[in-house]
Amino acid sequence: MATDLFKKKLDPDNELRHRKVDGGEDIECTYKGSRVSYDEYLDIHEERGERIQKGKKPGSVGVFRGIGPGTMKKSYEK
């Protein structure tokens, strides 16, 4: 049942799926409905595990909001 615990923690939105094909000789993986290689599938799980260790949500990704009015205090402003 450890697999269920990992699935719940690393993929709460059920975006990652895998299934055995060729009589169990191969695995077909998808991420958000798109086919990915098994290596990519494992990488996604690893990245999510690292985010969880840092206290972040598994699917969260940092976003750069850019520089513009109101985002930075200019050196000439007080």
C-alpha cells in the first residue's frame, strides 16, 4: 500500500498514469494525457518529491513575474 501513499502525495490531481503493455514487458506512461517516456515519468516524480521536501505543493512551479512599475524600488526613489 506504499504505492498508494506515494501516488496520493506525489500526484494528488492524478496527472501521471502508467500501464503495463506487451504482457508486462513494457510500460506506457502519460502526463496530463500526453505520452511521455518512462525516464520523463520518473523525472516528474523526482521533481515533485523534491518540491514536497521543500514544503511546496507537488505540482507547484515558481513563476517569474517580471520587472515593471511597482515591482522594484528604484535607487533614486525614497
